[in-house]
Amino acid sequence: MIIAEQKGIEELIGILEGHKDILVVGCRSCVAICLAGGEKEVGVLSEALRLHSDMRSKGWNISEVTLERACEKEWAYELDQLVEGKDCVISLACGVGAQVIQELFPDVRVVPGLNTSNMGAPEEQGVYNEKCGGCGDCVLHLTGGICPIARCAKSLLNGPCGGSQEGKCEIDPEVPCAWDQIYHSLEKLGRLELMDVPIPPKDWGPSRSGGPRKMVRSEAILTDEQNRMKGGKR
Amino acid sequence: MRSGSNLEKVLEDGRFAVTAEIGPPRSADPEPIRKHARDMKGSADAFNLTDNQTAIVRLSSIASGVVCLQEGIEPVIQMTCRDRNRIAMQSDVLGASALGIRNVLCISGDHQVFGNQKEAKNVYDVDPVQQLMMFRKMRDEAQVWGGDKLEEAPKLFLGAAANPFADPFEYRVRRLSKKINAGADFVQTQAIYDMDRFERWMAQARELGLHEKAHIIAGVMPLRSHKAAMYMKNKVSGMIVPDAVVDRLRTAADPKAEGVKLCVEQIEHLMSIEGVHGVHIMAVAWEEIVPRIVRDAGLLPRPSVREAIVHPYHS
């Protein structure tokens, strides 16, 4: 899932300068799970903004809504009526959702209420760890199910650097060394010999380094006829 | 001869090599490098120029290496994977070779959180094993990575770093093996204070025959006070400094003299270990002590090998 956290209220208030009719939009998917932009957070932020507006006589008119999935046009289009007359949308969806909303409603300024961070997983309630670097060429089968691209501070592919001590990364004693984890995972799997296999320079073409990525699955694309039958809005 | 460097000749001659480290200044003024070069000339076979060590912006290692050549000492330029992608690395190694630099140490580099550019984006396009693969291909096959032909191959003596004090300990020698298989001709280790652990590491290296595949140069770092020892122990990543070392400096009447004595003893010990082909002295911010340490360790004069450095800057 996508891990994100809310921007500080002061920063957000600064961004809102000059706006009046504001719609706060959340998302029930990833950002709800990481407690950053679900229905509850939308409610809390909206209330905080109303209070601020009252105290500082901003005259803001704040309304709120939480989408099922802001990154899919079918769902995001539900904002159709709600954005009417608004001059600003605060997106508490991830950076993807915010862009989809802006694309659908080009006349309304969409501002990010979240800082979108990474692809990760909850470790426990309130704790989220990055797991995947989205490099487009997965090596987890070679690394004991632990991603060195996302989880090694140097994205090394051939084992731990000299800064790995007692299972910790040199950058912070709180950060586990991914290669130490990989080593012990491969040990449990009986595949330690994989630690000796040299991995040549990686092709970063499928990663973000190759430019923005577009995936086309031709068999899934609907024909004009199918689109008409589906009767969808977009 | 792969590169014809002085260091390569000393090692291939079976002589016990000495290398020393020069930290380039945080300045555009090359004079501190010239001064270190003059102070240390003749006390080591080659001199490492660190590459923005601890991620602090300094005069570049290649430029510093050229200053060393101008002063008539042989450089080992360090090159981190932190700051360059494979295009810059290959280009810089061609440039370094063109300028007369022969020895290149391939390292991952301290993470930028340690330095004065904490907000930097790091690169890590390749890791040190891959860097070695790339440079060896350039030298031996006259090809850049991907196969395009080089009209003239760079002349390189390739080095790798090894840290016997990092974890998992049981993997460290196999990691070194990977680096040697990828192209390392010589290896410089992290500074050694825990001799027992280093001996165990060397025993593992000999078991794999690594001491015959590459020249292992053991790292030492003279300490001038117990405070310096505490700093190394607590602040520098990947170091082990036993309490006995700290105590010895703390209780010494003359800590500096004791630091030199300790370093000399370490070198003598290291010379007795099978497979150790040299010593690398990292006298961080204490470069002027190197000649004395080398002399006290009985390693002077340095072997005079055939005129090794032929380059346009030699005066």
C-alpha cells in the first residue's frame, strides 16, 4: 500500500491563502489504513480548518467527502457535483489521487494535504515500513523476500556495506540493515549460496530512471463498443 | 602489469607495501595536499586520496591525485558509488587514467546523512562489486559497460575495501571474495584495533585462497588521545575499538607517543600474519606522523622500483 502522512496544519493554512470555498477530499484506500487521509482524518482536518477560519475570520466555507478510491476515475468522478462552486480541493488522497482529481476537474485548484512517502506496510498500528522501491525488475527471489533497493540505504545489490553492525544500518541505530536481514532470511531458507552470486549492474530502465512509466495491457483495453455498453462516465 | 603503478610493482615484487591516506582539504587551495605530499614523500608506496569522506564536500579525489603526481608521489584515488552514476564513473576513470592516475579504490561511500549535504540525493546506480566489474571490463576488454569499444583502455590497478569489523561477520570474507572475483587486485581494510577478530577474518580469507588472488593491505589508524579512540569507537560506523586500546591511551603519560607505539606494534603484528601484503596508514588529520610510524616499524626505505610515474606533470 501507499504510505503517506498529513502535512503540518501551518503549511496547509499557508497554501490555502486566498481561497474561500474549500472541499476536503479523502480516500478510503491506502491512506485510510495508514491513518492519514481516511474519513476520520478528513473530519478532523475539516473541523480544524473551520475552527481556524472562525478564529481568524478567514470566512472559509469547508465541506468534506471521502472517496472509495481516489486514484480511479470511476470513483473520483463522484466529486462531480461536490466541486461545483469550489475554488480549492484539499486532497487527503495520496499523490496519485490528487493528480487524478486535478485531471478530472481542471478548473479547481487541488492542493496536497498529504506528503506521500512510499510503498510499504503497517508493522503495527501507527508504524509503517517501506518495502518496495518499484524498480520494475523484482529480485525478491534472490534476496530472501527482502528488497535491497527499497530497504538498503544504498540500494546495494551484492551484500552489506562496511557500515552494517549488529544488524543495524550505519545511517541510524533504529534502522535494520536490509542485507543483514537478507542474510538471515536466506540462512533460514537454506539458500545462503545466493549471497555469493554476483549481481551485475542493474538495468534501471524499468525504474523511474527510464522516465515516467506507462503500462499498457492491450488485452484489457475496452473497445469503443464495450465502452458504450459499459455506459461508464469515462 | 595491469597498470604499471608503483603500488602494483611493489606488491607484485612480493614486497610488503605501505600506503597512507591524505584527506583532501575543504578548500580550493591545493597547498595542504602539496604539504602532505612533501612531508610523506618516500614513506609510502602510494597515497589514498579520499573521495568526499563522511560525505563532506572536499577538493575532489582525482584533482588531489593530480596534485600528488605533480609532487612526485603516487596517488590511489578513492571513488564512491554515492555520488556518480555509471556514466560519470566510467568517464572519470578514463579521465583519471589520462591524467596519469593508475590506482583506483572502489567503495560504496559513507551515506550522506553523515556529512554536510544531508539533503542530497544519493546515486548508487552501481554498487562497489558492480563498479569493479565495470572497471575491469574497461581495462581488460577495452569496452565500456554494455560493450562499446574504447580506443584506448584505461590503465588501472583496482582496489576494494573490506571491513572485517562489520556484520554479519561470517559473511564478510565471502563478500570480499565477491569483490575479488569482480576484479579487485588489492584490498584495503578498515582500521584494525581488534587483532583477534582480524586474525579470524584472515584465517577465513586464507581458507578461500583470497590472499593469493588479491593483495590484502591491512588498515591501521594511529590515535593521538583516548578521546580520539572514543570518537572512533562511538561515532565512526563500522569500527571496533577495544576498551584496552582506549585505556592504554588514557593512562599514558604521553598519549601521542603511546599512539605511535601502539600503531607500530600493530604493524609489526600485521606483518607476521600470513597473507597480509601491506599496511594502509590512515592518520586522519595527523598525516605528519606517518614517516615516523613507517620508520619505527622498520619499513624504510621504501623499495625503489623502476621509475613508475611517467606523466606530463612530473617536475
